Amino acid sequence: MTIKPEPTERAAQATLETAAAAPTADLDSRRRRAAYRANYRGTKEMDWLLGKYAESKLAGMDTEALTHFERFLVLPDPELNAWLLDPKRITGLEFAELVDDIRAFHGLDGTLDKPMTAATTGTER
């Protein structure tokens, strides 16, 4: 008796295989597909987090970075959301550096939590 993967697992695997085979595809069309997939995830929060990141970073991604981002986009929203909100859960895993970069891009790494002072705002009283 063989255990069949769940339909979502099969779809994710098929997408991963497509992403792995896609380096021969036009880089610009891959970037457009990745931007679309980042902006239309299914939840507004993830659409915004991943979409804004993609809009800013995709143009500068080389083939390897784009393939890595495409593999990341295949993962389900609840898993990505958990990683983005609690980065300790992904420490040491394949996408840890990408999650850290997305968190830093949105200021979720604590860099925006610093108190504003006259020196940081450029104003004096």
C-alpha cells in the first residue's frame, strides 16, 4: 500500500518541479509570474508582505535568487505567516535568510521599534 500525498502537497511538488525546470524560461517572464504570485496569495496580509517585497526586490534577483524565491512562494500562507511573525521557528532552515530579508524590508526585525529622537527625525525643539 502506498500513501498518496495530499492534493495540496502534489500541487506544491509540481510547482517546485516547474520552478526547478524554469531556468530556461525568460527571466523577465519568471519575474512577472513571481510578482503576481507574491501579490495574490489568498490573504491580504501575505499579499501585502510578499507583494511589496517582490515589487522592490525582484528586478535585482539573479536566476538563483529568483528560483529560491519561487520555491518560497509555493509554501502555504499559514507556514510563511508563522515564519515571518516568529523567525525563531525557521532558524537553520532553507529559507531563513530570505525570511530575515523580508522581515528587515518591512521593519519586522525591530529596526523600526527604536524611539524617535531629534537626531533621527531631523528636527530640533
